[in-house]
Amino acid sequence: MAQNIKNMKLAIKLAFKNLIGAGLRTWLNVIVLSFSFVIIIAAKGILVGWDRQAKNDMTDWEIGEGQYWNENYDPFDAFTLNDAHAAIPTEFKSDIKNGDMVPTLITQGTIYPEGRMISILLKGIPPQQTLLKLPTHKLDTVVGVIPAIIGSNMARSNKLNIGDYVTIRWRDVNGTFDATDIFIADIFTCNVPTVDASQVWLPLDSLQSMTLLKDEATILTFANEENIQQTPENWTLKTFDALVKNIDDMIQTKSVGQSIFYGILLILALLAIFDTQVLSIFRRQKEIGTYVALGFTKYQVVGLFTIEGAMHAILAAIVGAAYGIPFLLWFAKTGISLGASSADYGIVMAETMYPVYSLGLVAGTTLAVLLATSVVSYWPSRKIAKMNPTEALRGKLQ
């Protein structure tokens, strides 16, 4: 055991000495490989930051820690809204009163800004709720008509401003159409399109009265998943993981696409190391024969050349850290501006995305590159195991 450790230390010292002795060739390989380190970590950090930011925004603005949906509700089928409502379960009344649950009633409607007819969703929510970041306290405004709040993208696309009066039309539970004016009490900005795009938020009791659906709701958003009770009749439990599954699937798809880019980038760097190893074995035949003549086994020499190649990754990590750490810290602080709002993409995405780097991300990338470099270094080094020491001393490999 002690002899093996001693041999390993000797191999590392010799490999390091050979790398430094190679001069410019070594440092060119190291610099190219360090670029791969930094770019892979930076790009992966963007995806991790996007995932975290999207889930935080959805939690704060829309889904809380989970929801109960009416069994008929389908967010991708507007025709379900006519039947997607039920009485709020009695067992949830205390949670709603304590602010741990927020009921929301959803129905179809039409808005008429400047004489235009726009289909929208009318959403009723309690003005006193604090679970979601929506500025629902503005719905307590007394103006003689029904107050409403809308998102900034909804306001921009329909040319609406705070203080405007606009007509809306809806259909009650009996199918009767009715219309009234609403007052735009506030305009909020958020990164969640499903809270903003083509939606008008009203006081829950007002929308219940308008649709003749007293004490009924479509969605119940709760604050603590640990306090989930048995699912009541006519309701379906949607856990946090189920509600953010679309985000997870999208991030996974983006990760696959990025992996192809990483692979191309890494292959280019590893190709240079492979060529260097092949050239080294060809030019250093006498050196290899000398190692064997001094008592090295053939496989110890193979290990020496493999370690020598793998050290490119270690040096690349050190060099990459020298300029990569300041760059990544600056990048994490300033982020990357997309120049467009999330509504333009139709997904949860902030105008500026901030990457997030973790120890696992950095360590995983380092180990992956180190493993790939070791494999690429070992591949051409296998030829050494088939050599004849006498021929190697004469500079000829079989």
C-alpha cells in the first residue's frame, strides 16, 4: 500500500514536470479547456437561476404552496369555465379567514377598451388576502363602480391606465349576459403571464354577486403544503410539484439542447489534448524506454501518461478560477437582460435573468471534465503497453 502511494506521488511529480516542460503547447491546451469550464458553468448557472426565479415568481404570484382545483377546471380549455365552480368547503373557511388559503373564482368575460372588444378572464379574489403578491388591497377602493386591478402587459396591450373606466361584459350562471363599468384601481408588474395576460382581477364578493355564484370558487390556493387535508368532494388537489411540472419539463428540454453545445465545445478542447498525447508518445519513445529500463512497468508508464493528460483539466480548473470567479460573480450580480417581458415569450421569465451557481454545479462540471480528459489521455496511451522496451530505447515503437 505504501509503495503504491509512493509510486503515485512519483508519477504525479513526473507528469507535472513533463507538462511544465512542454511549455506553450501545454498552456494553449489549458487555456482552451479553461474556457470550456467557465462557459459550461455560466450557461448552466443561467438555467438554474431561471428555474429558481420562475418557481419563486409562480409561488409568490399564483400558486402559493399548492392549490385545490374544481374537478371541472381545465386552464387549457376555456369552455370548462361555465361549470368549473363549486361551493367553498366548510372545512376550509377557517383557513381562508386566517389568511392561509385564498379562494379564486374564474369566469369568461369581454372588455371594451376604446370601443374594441377583447376576450378576457375575470378573476375574483378577496381584497384582504396577503398570501399572493397581487396588490388586492387596491380592490377596497370606493369609487361607485367595481374596482379592478390589471397587469402591466394587459394595460399596455389595451392602452389602459390607472383611473380609467372601462366596460366589461360577462354571463352569469343562468347564461344571462350583463355588463357594467369597472374602475382601474391599480396596475401591477409581474413575470407570470397567467396572472397578467388578458385578465382582470375583481373583488371576490363582487364577481360572485355578478355571476350569481355566492360562496363559490374555482381555485383554492393554500400557503402550507404540510397542512393539506383530505381532498373534499368536487375538488382536485394540485401539489406544488405538479403545478411547476411545466417549468421543470421546459428547463430539462433546454438542458438537453445546451448539453449538445457543451459536448461540441468540450470535444474541441479534448481533441487538442488527444493530439498532444499522440504526439508525445511518438516523440518520447526513448523516454518511455528509459522509464521501463529503470524499473517502471508498462502499465505504470501508461498511468504516467494518463495522469499527465488528466493534469490538463486540473491546471485548466486553476486557470479558469483565476479569471472565471470574478467573471461569474459579476455575471451573477448584473444578470443577462432579455430586452422583453415574459408575456412576449408566453412563459415565466423575468426581463433580467440572474444565474445561480452552486458547489454541486462547479464540482460536477470539474469532475465531468476531469473524467473526460482522463479517458482521452488513456486512449492513445494504451499503445505503450504493447511496446518492446529495447525497440523503445532505440526510438522505435512496434
